[in-house]
Amino acid sequence: MLPAVVAVALAAIALALAIGSIVGSRQLRRRLLATERRLVQERSSIQNQTAELRASLNASTADVEQVRSELARLGSLMEDVADAMAHKRTGMQQLTRHRIGPAVRVLRLAGTAARIVYLWR
């Protein structure tokens, strides 16, 4: 009878362990499935964010290229303006030396003559 009691006790322990392992494996399986679902959602979220970032980067690259081309155009315009101003400056200097200079001298002489006539009276 003692071996039968021991056999029943061992069978009960084996049954408890089997039930415990089944319950534990089910819980573990549920946790793994929940983790898998969460990871799939996170992966799709990361893929969406990556796609948005890629689109934003492509748009930014196009904007940067547009800004670069605009800066190059403005640089060439500034060079043209600087050249035009240098040309105008040269023209003004030539006018001062060749055309306006004698006129200024004549006007100064006329002013001096007018003062002399005014004082002579």
C-alpha cells in the first residue's frame, strides 16, 4: 500500500507539474504573441516614419538645390552690378576730368567776375 500511496502522490505531483507547465506555456505563448503584435506595430510605425523622413529629405534636397541655384544666380547678378558700378564710376571720373572740370572752372571764373562787378559798383 505504501508504494501505491507514493505512486499516487507522484502521479499527483506529475499532474500538477503538467498542469503548471501547460498553464505556464499558454501564458508564455500569450506574452510572445502580444510581444510579436507590438513589434509588428512598431515596425510598421518605424517604416512609416522612415518613409516620411525620406520624403522630407528628398523635398529638403530639392529645396537646398533651389537655394543653391538662386544663390549662384544672385552671385552672378551681384558681379554684374559691381561691374556696372565700376563702369559708372569710371564714367563719372572721366566726366569730372574732361567735361565737368572745365565747366566748373568757367563757373568759378564767372562767379569771381560777378563779385568783382558787384563790388565795383
